[in-house]
Amino acid sequence: MLVAPTKPKVLIIGAGLGGLTMAILLEKASIDYEIFERSAAPRALGSATSLTPNVLPLLEQLGLLEGLRQISKKVLGCGIYQEAPEGDLSKVGESNVSEYEAVCGYHSFIMARPDLHTLLLSHVPAHKVHFGKRVLSISQDDDHGVLIRTSDGKTHEGDILIGCDGAYSGVRQSLYKNLAAEGLLPASDGEDMKVCHMSILGTTEHVDPKQIPAVAEELSRCDAIIGYNKPHTWRYFAVPGDRICWRVDVQLDSKTFTHTDAFKNSEWGSEASGSIEDDWRAFRVPIGGTIGDLINLTPQESVSKVMLEEKLYTTWYHSRTVLMGDACHKMLPNAGRGAVNAMLDAVILANAIYEIADDATPENILAAFKGYYKERYAHAKTDLESSQFAARLLAGQSWTDAILRKVLFNFMPTSLQRKTYEKTLSYRPQASFLPKIPNRGTGPVVAQKESKRYEREQAKDA
């Protein structure tokens, strides 16, 4: 074990969107770190990811905004459709979010998830990311640091361990096992996640407008397609390069689909395309043709099958280990809430670590974790509840859900809609150790705690 140095070394487990954002932040803060990722290489799986203005000032701070614009499209509206019994499609309603930019200075952006992952990875020094490193065990000591053993037989030591390794986080499982043995784990944290949907998804190659009628016009929009042939929902989103990200969901019955099934099928690779049922492929889309047409335009190796679960854990840290992203709050993927919240976790945790980086004693590390949890838990809880409501609004299949959809998309007053997103988008935290991006919108911004260490550093350099 290491004797804790004054300046900490951070071990990041998981090279997903949250882990890479954390790495970029620590790089900017000049804090030592390494990333350990179990996959042998970056994986080009996934469909669309949306980034709301909550994280865009941060990405601008980090010098990523221009790159983001190049791989994404602005989200100006979202059309909702319903398939009638006779097979026709009718428009249920439409949401207009074009006012986002006036309110907070940014539009929401949508992109293919692999493109966003590639962008973030390109801003992390290659020697800091270790692929093919599955963590087998973790040991930590308040006074002497943390040690991990990886599948290649090697050990790695540090002062802080960040688990951002997904919904079935090995770091969380190891941490919770130890806490449970000591009688320190709340009963609710020992319960399984709620499995809500199984999804098959992917991103097409370049789509020739001649292949799908009306594609040229519809590729400029962001449409969600809702089906009522229970229990399915399907949707697609246009992204740069004349590509379409698509997803088909099936609601699962928790009585017949167990936690073990979810773990076994948490993510499948290219074999997923062969398991897509014919009736799923037959779902019609407003641009003409069917979901099957989009599947056929998607490289087989880019199709994946995932389980969509949700759970908010109450234990996010212990000793020198801390969790972030899906490892501590798994949300349904509506409006990019999973990616956005992982990035928000990263900036608040990075700010907390930066503040104590000159004196990373066990007591200060624990205080940093407590501050991170205190700010992020309440916001994560609110966003989890919002994701549940969005799932009901966009994919709910009961008659009450249908009425809710009809009312909100057609009769909700513009003033109320504006007030709602003003409040939602007012939380836009930035790195406390970098020059701030000014508020360019007309809406409010939640005040952020300033960094005393950064103020000292700036005064020293003046």
C-alpha cells in the first residue's frame, strides 16, 4: 500500500462518457490519474445521445463545444406519432424547444453515442487509458490508500478510486459487499435495480434519400415514434452524416424477467441483430418504410441489445472509494439524462477533489466526497423522477398515458412550458478551477460555490 502523498493519484474505473469527462477535468486540474477499462478496445455500440444545456457551459470550458457541434445536430423539436390499428401513422403532438438558446444560451444537441465517446477519448492522453483491464478486487485503507488488482495479474495503487463502470458496477459490488459484511449497507442499496425495458438499438450508415422517401426533409428533425401495439415503443433520431439512430423498446414484466436475466443480457453485441423479431421490424416510421429498413442500413456489428433499468442508490462513497454515473444512479435514457448526469457528477466531484488536492489527507478526501454527494444526490433524485415521467409521456402505453401525451403536447401553455425548462436548465455547473463561461441567456443560473484554492492560485499569479 502507498503512504498517502500530499497530492492525490486518482484511479478511474470505466472509460465511458462519465469516466472520460472526469479524466479531462483532472487533466485540466493537473491532478494525476489513470483510467482502467475492461473492454479490450473502444466499442462503437449505441444509438443517439442527447446533451442538454446543463452540461454545455462545462464542455465549452473544456474546449469541446466546437467539436461537439461538428458531430451533432441541434434539437429544435420532437414529433410524437402513434400507429393506428389499421397500420396508419397519426401525429399525436409536437414539442418545440427552439427557445432553449434564448433562455440559457445553448440548444440541446443530439449525436450518435459512439461519436461523442470518440470526441471525449481524443482529449485524453492515450497513455492514461488502459483497455482490457477488468478489475478483479479492490482493497482500501483510510491511512494508506487504495489498491486494485486487474485481470492481467497486475496491481495498481492510488489515493482515490472512482467507480464509473456502469449499472452493474464491479466497484459498487465490491464496495457494497464489504459494507454489508460490516453491517453498514442500507437495506435498500442491497436490492436489485428495477428492470423496465429491453432495447435493441443502433445507428445506420449514410442513408441515401432515394432509399427512404421524404428522408431529406425528416433528417433535419428529431422525431420520436410511439407505438401502441403493446408492449413496444420505437423511435429514431437524425444525426450528422445522413445517419439515423434508432431504438426499439419492449416493456418487461418484472414477474417473469429476473435480475439474473438482466445481468446476463446487460449488453449484447452484433448477435443482437439476428434476434430482432419480424413484428419489430415491421413498425412503420414517418419518413416512409419501416424500422426494419433502418436495421438493414445498420452494420451488424453496430447493433446492440441492452437492458434499461433504474435505481437511485443512497451509498455513493466509503473511505477512499466514490461512485458516479450509472454506478450510483441508473436512469432511463430519456433526453440523455444518463450521460448528462454522469458529466454533472464528474464536474462536481472534480471540483471537490481539486479543492483538497494540495492536502489530500483521508479526512479531506472524505470531506470532498461528502460535499459531492450533498450537491449531486438531490439533483440526481429529481432527474430520476423526471426520467420516469418522460418514460411515461414518451412510451407509456395505458389509456391515461395516451391522454397525458395528448394534453401536454397539444394544450400545455407556452408560458408554463417555458417556466418548466427555465427551472430545469438553470443548473449548469462549471469547473471551479477554470475561467467561467458567462451566462448568455435570459434565464437564471443556480449559484455555484467558488473555489478558494483557485482564488489563491489566481492571486499568487497576479
